[in-house]
Amino acid sequence: MTAAVAMPAPASRSRDGRPAPRWAIVAAHLVTLVTVPAGLWRIALALGASLGMMSDGRPVDVHGGEAVYVVALSVVTEGVALLTLGLVRPWGERAPGRFPLIGGRRLPPMAVVVPAAVGALMLQVIWAYAFRDFPQFDSMEFSSDGWKALMIGCYLPLLLWAPLLAAVTFAYYRRRCRD
């Protein structure tokens, strides 16, 4: 039985293996950092700190299933943000060998670009909606303006997530799809 030898695509058709631009690498790493403050804020709430948030004149108390949800949301958010690194790392071009069926195979560029672009668009919509009342946040009650400022400071970096992801996605597209 003979093994089939895969012929590499001509250099003009494939950009696999070419390094990502330095700015894209920095932007991809920034994506993973802009989600951290909000995640830490949520985890602190789940661990019992009210962080100055009030409900009906009493400190907010997150417990039980709600606390599990808040921690899970933080973990999933950071996990999704970490996927941005695939746009500047080799595992974003070829599936790692440990993956069943697709391990070691070249990933079609559009199979990466489309979900990343849709993700950037969705994030833009989500955060534009979430921050529509910024900086009033009338529906949230705080024990002091300092706590409110801290919460805003923790969530404000999330506004950078969509544009950073869009820029890194564009760099990936240019590197992998354009001649």
C-alpha cells in the first residue's frame, strides 16, 4: 500500500507558516487581557464580595447556582478570548495533532476567518448594547461613586475586545488568503 503524498500549495496560493505581523500578535494578547478585569469583578461577586453593589438598600449577595453561573461566565469569556491567539499562532493554521480526525491538517482560512469576524461583530453589538446607558447605569445601585467607578473601570476594557479581534482577524485573512 502506498502513502499519498500531499503536495504543498504554490507559494502564491498559500501563506501557511508566515509569521503574523508584530502588531497583530500584540493585539491578540491584548484581547486576552481586556477580559480579565471584568472576570475578576464577577468572580469576586461570586465569592461573596458585594463590591459596593446594592439591591433594595442591602449589599448584593450572589450565591448558589447564580454564583456558579457568574464564575462559569468568567471562565468561558476568558476561554473565548484566548482563542484569538490562534489567529497569530501555528495552531490557527493547522489543527494540533492531538485532535481526532483533523489533527495535523491545514485549516481552511475561511473556516477561521468567518467565525472570528462574526464573533467580532457579535461582540460589538453586545457591548454597544451593554454600554448604551454609559456612564449612568441607572438600573444599578452602588453604595458609593468609588465602587461604581471601579465597576466601570473593570468593564470598560471590554469595549476594546471587538475592534482588537477584528484587526487580528483582518491580519490573519491577509496573511492566509491574499497574495
